[in-house]
Amino acid sequence: MDTGQKKDGFNSKVGFILACVGSAVGMGNIWRFPIMVSKFGGLTFLIPYFIFVVLIGSTGVIEEMAFGRATGYGPIGAFGTATELKGKGRKLGETIGLIPVLGSMALAIGYSCVIGWIFKYTYLALTGGLFDMGTDMDTIGGTFGATASAFGANVWIIIALVVSFAIMAAGIASGIEKANKIMMPLLFGLFIILAIYIATIPGSSEGYKYIFTLNPEGLLNPQVWVFAFGQAFFSLSIAGNGTLIYGSYVKKDEDIPSSARNVALFDTIAALLAAFVIIPAMAAGNGPLDAGGPGLMFIYLVNVMNAMPGGKIVGMVFFVCVLFAAVSSIVNLYEAPVATLQQQFNLGRKAAVAVIGVVGCVVAICIQAIVSEWMDVVSIYICPLGAALAAIMFFFVAGKSYVCEAVNAGGKKDISKWFYPLGSYVFIPLAILALLLGAAYGGIG
């Protein structure tokens, strides 16, 4: 079995961090995070969210990075290594490892439909077609309805995946790392510019007031903590696949705890920037602050942007930012299945990308009419299950000595005294809780 570790990998710490940030910054940050902040009342939601980001960032993110690096494999090989260390042989672990790989593939396929919509709307924004819709909600809603219907975005899904798989086919260092070194700084820079401009629009101040509002009684509402936990859990891309596979491409002297902190920090900054753009913009345009999901980005925000001064430019910048976030996320989601074909069947990089690309594209085109239900099942059940399994394999199956050596390699400080008990007896129950709460609440991420 070829790990691919010597053949390709991240060339720099910055490249690795930006790739991990890119995997975490996605639609959850852009159309889910602002609505959570809006729905539960600014700081009332942000305080528990920050608490969970720190907790998950210092356990789950470190765990998946370290697990991947220590084994040099994706989920299947990593789980197999863990059960082999336990004296149970590799086959059991490799079989269990299929769960997060299939979860990553299923989520990537659902995401492929969404990224097709994003490519179309970015094209419309850049060519002026989006602005030409004006503020007629029937026209705006009808355009999105047609796009999101069965077989409504076939061409755009193909275009989006060709671009994404071209990046992947170029390799880890030459493709994924280089692409994220371009996309992530541009995403943050453009979002900052957009946030500054939105702040100058009359009426936007009400949005900022709302973001910084704290309702102490709201902190006593269990639902606030449930949804804050779910948002932090899924926003940090903890599912036993993407972060773990990126970890397998990292050099042995990389300081994993430091990298995990940076990923959590920049993912949170991206989410906040999205909130600082979207909530004040909706406030300035008298848009519904309780709108979430695809309707927020493809219908209500389009209406608001088209009505504001400089709305045409705002639309261009916004959808370019969304495009960068979507491409970086989908590349990460497809990486686990691609790496599995490379490692388990000794396929070359380009051949593995081609196989996964064809399967992903065909299935995505076929599920367009049920993509919402598809994504719900995957995000509610498969992703948290993969995260829980990865944590159990690392902390309990591989064993304490293996864990301590894995997380301390390349680090400046010995973190095992607090990391092992926190990961074993706090993070694992939280990962299992994410699965249970997701099922109970119909999705918490």
C-alpha cells in the first residue's frame, strides 16, 4: 500500500494551514453562520460559539491532523493502522474507515450541486445578468428555482467540477496548496473590503448593533448552546475525513497544535466577516434577518444587493468570495475518496481524480431535485459518525502512548497531559452528542 507521503505533500506550513482553512470555510460560514447569529441574537450566540470553537479546535482538529500525519494515510489506512496496533489486524479498521470516506464522497456530491449554482451566479454577477434582475422577487426567485430544479444546473455542475478536479489533478503541492495560497488571501481581502463598504451604507448600523447585542437570559436557552455547538463542530470540518487526509500530507516536523489554532482562528474570522457583510446588508435593505439556507444567498441577498448603491460591484465581489470558499471546500471533500483510490488500489493521481470526478459529476446531476434531503442525511448522520469513529480509533484503539507521540512530534511543547484526557473524555462524548442532537433537531451544523 502506497501512502503517497514521499511523492507529494504540502511544501510549507502556510500552504497546509491555508488548505485546511479553505476546507473549513464553506457554505456553513456564509449562509448558516449569519442566520444563527441573527436568529439567536448576536453575542448571545457568539459567546457559546467561541467556547465550542476553542474546545473543538484544541481537540478534534489536532486529533485528525495528528492521526493523518502519524499514519501517512487517509481514514481507511489510518483506522487500519489503529486496529493493527491493538492486535486486531488491519482489515477491521480499514472496513470501518470506509464510513468517513463514503461520507466525504456523499457530502462532496451534494456540494457539487451547490457549487454549480455558485458558478452560475458568479458568471451572472460578473456579466451583469444578476444586477439586471433588479429587485423583482418573482424574477429573482424564479431564476433560482429554475437553477435548483431537477437537471437545472447540469452545465454549471460540469464546469464547476472540471475546475475543481483540474486543481486536484495537479497534485497536493502544485494544485491544492497553490490554489489555496491564491484563493484564501483573496477571499479574506475581498470580504474585508466588502465589509468596510457595507458599513458606509445608511441603515447598516442596525445590523452591527444586532450582532453585538447580548441577552443574558438567552444564554440560559439550551437551544442556543445546541446550535452553537453544531455550528462550531461542522464549521471546523471535523468528520474523520478531510482534515485527517490533509494531515497525512504534512511533514513530520510540523507543529500540529499551532496549525490547529490557526485553522480555528481563521475559520472563525471568515465566519465573522460573512456575518459583518450579510447581516448589516440585510438590515440596510430591510431584508428578513431570519432568512437562511440557499434562499438567503441566492434570493434575498441578490434583492438587497441590487437595491443598494454600487450593488452591481458588491454582487461581483460577494459571489467571487463565495466561489473561492466553495472550490476550496469541495476540493477537500473529494480528496479523501481520491486518496483512497491512490492508497488502496495504487492508482496514479490523475487516474484517481478522473474516476472520482466522473462518478461525482454523474451522481450530482441526477440528485439535483433532492439535494437538500441528500445533504441533510449526510450532515446529520454520516459526518458526525465519521468524526466520532476517528476520535475513538485515535484515542482508545491506537492508545495513549501512540497519541502522545503523534501530537507532540514537531511541537514546541508537550501537550499530552491535557490533550489526551480532554480528547478522550470530552471531545468523544461531544462527537457522539453531535450525532444524537443532529438527529433530534433535524441538523445542527
